[in-house]
Amino acid sequence: MTAPVGTNRKMFWRIIRRLLFAHRGRLFVILLALGTGAAVTAALLNLQVDAKRRLTTEFRVLGANVIIAARGASDSRDSPKVLIESLFGQLPAENEGIPVTKAEFLYGIVDIAPLDPKEVNAKSHKSAKAVVAGFAIAVGSNYVAHGLEKIFPSTVVEGKNLNFLNVRTCELGQNLASEFQLHPGARLALKYGDAADVCDVSAIRSFGGSEDNQAFLELRAVQTLLKLPGRVSLIQASVPGTPESVGRYIATLAKAIPEADVRPIRQFTEAEARIYDRISGVLTATVAIVLLLTGLCVMAAMTNVAMERRNDVGLMKAIGGASRRVQRLFLAEAALLGLTGGLLGAAAGIALSIGLGKAVFGVAARPRLIVYPVAVALTIIVAIAGAFPLRRLTSIRPASVFRGEA
Amino acid sequence: MFVRLVADSVTRRPRQKLLTTAALALGMAVATAALSVSLDVGDRLAREFRSLGANLLVTPQADSLPLEIGGVDYRPVNAGAYLPEADLPKLKTIFWHNNIVSFVPVLEFSAAFSQDLAAQHPKYSGQVDNFHEVPVIGTWANRSIRIPDGANFATGAAKTNPWWHIDGSWFSDTVKECVVGRQLAQRYGVKIGDTILLRGREIAPPSTAIIDDTGERVSIRENVAFVVRGLLSTGGPEDNAVVIPLEFAQQMVGKPGKYRKLYVSALTKPEDDFGRRDPKTMKPDELERWSCSPYVSSIAYSIQQVLPGADVRVIRRVAEGEGRILARVRTLLWLVTLAALLAAALAVGASSAASVIERRTEIGLMKALGAGSGTVGFLLAAEQLLLAFMGGGIGYALGILLARVVGEKIFGAAPEPSLLILVVIIGLAAGVTLLGSALPLRRASRYEPAPILRGE
């Protein structure tokens, strides 16, 4: 019995080969349909996984979403409550593997006056009270020179974004600058009690909030000026991640530093959660619809192809092919087509998703390997399901086919 | 004869045709749904972004420099300038009035606050608890204002700042009621229904000031009682403040009809390089184009025109973030739509190619009977087009339904069906089926009738 089985198997594959390659145009069309389906499936699934993650990072253009302040607001005007600076180091450096940007601020009201010998108009010698903010910024656990806009998004109206940590320079809010008629390059005198300091204006920023009335200096300078070494007024952090994971970050932090008041900046966290839900909803819905209907389209194309096999089925049955074997033959053909189309399509899908990721987020989407076997498997399933009408063909009576009856 | 052939072909083998039409309809349904959702989603999301609150801030031009830390202004009460409340309805007369979603004027000051124990326990009559200095915010809770064209416009803090949560209810703008920040309420044990006192402006001239028991001069100020209607939690500085109706805040600081800050929430288009340019440097035609796009800066510009003495600033944090995220999401959805269109087009093209391929015998027969390649091609193309119109039409209807379901599920509102999409979809269906059948048709036109008819 071994020999006939062997011959049978050989014959089986021979028929399959002939079925596939007898008509190259047809083969091309089916592979195109299946391949496109697989490519779109792979690319969209990949984008779907990647885009949600990236969106939460993208939300950080809104700036800080967590604030850490001293417990109980300032009761008296003269001694605002402060935090110990060491708290700053206690913030977890990352959330969900993405570094957290955090900034510490110390605010004070000091006398400021422009100090430029060349500018001798009346207003330039005016001294007035203004709010100064000393700040230091860290991304993850490293201090960085740049990045005020990561906490307080703003645009530079005049001057340049300078590296100004450890340098005697300061940035001014738009209102403050126009009040004192200051431009980049001007020198500013700061006075608080008997302490005094000077700084050079490097840039003027527009925030559209109370920050427009403030001067931003390096934290150490302000700590020295206000005689509050090692103290900060508040800490703000821009924590990436989904709304739930930011919530967990806040809860963990609140437990770790009970002496401070850790809270989300609700204006941003709530809006983010809402918008995130909407966008990921639209994305999921669109991707689901596209996948479902791509599957159906491919299936329709396969069905069309299967229907034209009536003559072949009739002939096979006429020369003694058992229904089950005939059926197996065509299903094997469909599976083979699905596999090839799926593999080709998934490969195209990788390229497509890299391109899509680049176009949307400027960074190539990281290919998720799990997506590709899923896409290939789905294609095979769709191809076999598309060949399903062949089951009905097995009930075909050979004679009626040969008579040319429809 | 031509029409008869086409009609016959469609009616005689209904199953085949049904399959091709189904594939077409499904493909076009995806395309329709994806297109309508994408076209609609920008507007819907822009609206969602208003949950970030105001993106424009209006302050008096002549204002002195505010000394604001953590939401508390450390300036003396009399410093600084104010803007007239009466000008506010003009906001709804600017060119972009439909884009103004809401606005709310604010008057902040700091006042001595105390619980009115006398109102709660008769035994305290005549004395009140210690006064504490707290920030007070005068604003509109929910206000319906009459705008110059005669309609009413509902606005206020509740609408402008959706993240402000109220336990209890907002105050009504015309009664001496207030809401108290949650942290402040916790600190002093204030509950909903209590009465609090705020010490307002001096009611007697300084010369009649009395000397208190420590020997200091104390001016006589009136105490204003407010009933606490709700507890406010915002996650911001308002948690430590008392919020009262604007009208009474104006009375307390002696500035009737004035406010200090105005927050405006407007629907905008993300700024591009053109939108960021300074309108002063533009040529007249550029200025016109610029002011006819709802950029946040051009809305700011037109608000500035109707509010004399005001300085309108863009809240960068909200506006820039919104612009960037919107731009990203739009690209994302357009690409997904494009992928959907591509997939639909290829699948439909493939299925119409398959349907031409299987008709080789028919083509052979027609050619044997003397039909030219052109006639055969024309016949088959006409047939495919007929299917495309049917499939495209059904697909459009299906797609609109689908878009409706998706839109309602996600945004609570269905996208408007648009005729433009119908035209695009029918055109796409026709193009794709023709393209799909073109290749096999070209090959078919080269067929020799004889071998085909012999079944080779």
C-alpha cells in the first residue's frame, strides 16, 4: 500500500502545481488581492499598537501634568511654604520606560531694575517688584540645560534658546520684558533685602499665562538671592504614559512622599484622558472596519476564483476522484495561496508601517514581530474561508458540467 | 443589441455578478466610512480639545506688572487696570464668532474670610471667627448673555473650564452665593449650606477708623455674607480660593462693571508657518487670507479689534499642544484612510480582473462571430461600469451607516453624509474596476478565437 500512497501524494502535489501555474495571470491577481489584504492588516495592526503608545508621548507637548507642592497653601503672604529640594530626586526617573521630564521652581518677589549704562532713558532706571523663578530641569535622572518649554510650553519671541544653567543669564516673560523695555543682551539687577545679583537677558518668551510676568533664572542663583538654600516652592513633572499609568505614578509618588501634596494638573490630565479615548477609539474603529472589510473583499475575490473551477471538479469526479479528495485538493490550493500571499503581504506591511510611522510621528514605528504571524495566519484563514463555496462544488454532477449546463 | 448583451450578461449569471458587486460594495463601504470619519474627525477632535479650557487670555493693556505666584496676585488691590464687562457681547460679533465656544471674565482679589458662626449657632451672635486672608475669584458660573444680533449665548466658568468639578451646585450669578475650593473648605471645615463672610471694601472713610485693642488703627469694612452652594475641585490654585459671582466681586473691590482677566475658548486651526507670521508685516492680500483662516493668532487679532484697551494673548501651552496633536492625529487618520482606500481598490480590482479572466470562452465566441477587439472591450467595460455604479452606490449607503455607527459611538454625533464623498466613491469604484479589468481585457483582445473555443 505504500507505493500507491506515495504516488498519490506525488500526484496530489502535481495537480496543485498545475492548478497554480496553469494560468499565471490568475495567480497574479489572487496573490495581489491576498497580499494587499495581508499588507494592510500587518501595517494597521502595527500602527495601532504603536500609535497609542506614541500618542501618550505626543501629549507631553502640553507640558507638565503633575505638580508637587508643599502641603497646605501659603497661609501668610510673607512666608510661602517651601519644599526640601531632595524630594526632587525621589521622583521615579521614568514611567513605562519613557523618561519623565521634571522641573523644580523657587519663586520670590524681588526688586528688579535694568542695568545698562547705554540705555539712559527714564524708564530704564526704574526699579520695581517682579516675580523671579529659579528653576532646574532634569530629564530622567540627568539635569539638562534646555527644556523650560517641556514644562511650560512657550515660544521665544526674541533672542535665542541658550544653555543657561551655571551661566549668569536669564529669560524673561513677554510682559516683564515690555514693562521694563528689555531686550536680549540687557543686564538686569536683582535685589532682595540686602542680597543682590545681576543677570544678562538671553531670551524673551511668550507663555500666555502668569509666567509672562516672571523672570527665569538658574535655581541656585535664586536660592542664594532669597536665602533659601536647598529649598524649592514646587516641583512640576511631565509624566508620559496612558491616563491610567499617570494615575498610578501619582498614587505611588504620593505614598512615597507623604510630606508633600502630589496632584495631577487636572486641566491637562482630564483633557488628555478624554482626547486619548477619542483618538484611540477612532483608530481602533477604523482599523477594525478596514480589516474586516479587507477580509471580506479578499474572500469575495477568492470565491470568484473558486467558482470557475467547476469544470475541473466535474472532470476530476468523472475520472473517479472522491469528493473528499477533490475538496482537499482545492483547500490545499487555497491554503498555499494564502500562505504565499500572506508572507509577501506581511513583508510589504513591514515596509508600509515603517513608512506610515515615519510620516505621522517622524519616527519609524517599531515593528512588533507578533503582528506578522498574526497577519499571515489571518490571510490563510480568509483564503480558505474564501474557498468555502468549493464544498458545494463537490455535489456537482459531472455529467451536467460536461453537457455545459450552468 | 449592445444593451441586450450587457443586460443579459448581468441577469443570466446573477451569482457571479452578485459576488463581484458584493466585493465592490464592501470595498467602497470601507472607503466611504473611512473617508467620512476622516473628514469629520478634525472638527470633532478640535471640539474635544476645548476640554483643555481657554486658549486665549485677555488682559488690560495698561496693566501694571502682576505679581502672581501660584495663582495668588500679590499686588495691592488698587494697582493695575480693568476692562469693562459691557464690551463682552462684542466678542460674538467678530468674524470668527462661531468659533468662540465660550468665554468667562474673572476678577481676582484677596479678602479676609471667615465662617459666619453667628448664622449657624445663635450663641456666637455678635462675634465672628478669626478672619483669614484668602484669594477670592469673581466670575460667571453659568450666564446667558444677549449678543448684538439678538440671540442668547450661554457661557461661564462651568463651560469654559470643563475640568472644574463641583460637589453640590454652582452659585447663581445674581444671588449672594459662592463655591469654596476643596482644600480651603477642608482647612476651615466649611460645608455646603454654610454661610461665610468676606470682608469687603471700607465703608467708612479712613478718618473715622477706630483703634482696636492692640492700639492699631482699623478701618471699618463691611462684611458680606455668602451661602456656600458647592465645593470646587480643580487641581489648581482655585482649590484654595473662594469663588463668588462677578457682580459682588466688583462691588467688593469698588470696580462695578469691570473685570481683570478674560479667558476665551475658541475653535482653531493648527498654526502653520503662515499662521505664525506677524500680521503687521503682511501685504493686504496676505492679511486677508490670514484673517480668513481661524488660526488662534488671527482670532486673537480680531478680538483685539473689538475690545479696546485689551491685550489678547495666546495661551501657548494649550494652543501649541492642541495644534501639534491635532496635526499628528489628522495625518494618522488620513494615512489609515489612504491604506483603506488602497486595500479596497486592490481587492476590487482583483475581483473584477478575476471576473474578466473567467470569461475567456465568451470572448472567444464573440470574436469568432466577428466582433472586433474594441467592441468586445467596450462591452465588457460597460458591464464592469454598471457593476461599479451598483456596487459603489450600495457601498456608499453601507459606508454611511458604518460611519454613523462609529461616529455616534466615539463622538456621540454622526458625521454628515456628504455628496462629495458619493461622487468620489462612484468615481473610485468606476476607476478601480476599469483598471482591474483593463489588463485582462488587453490580453483578451489578443486571444485567437479558435484555441479558446476548442477549450485549450
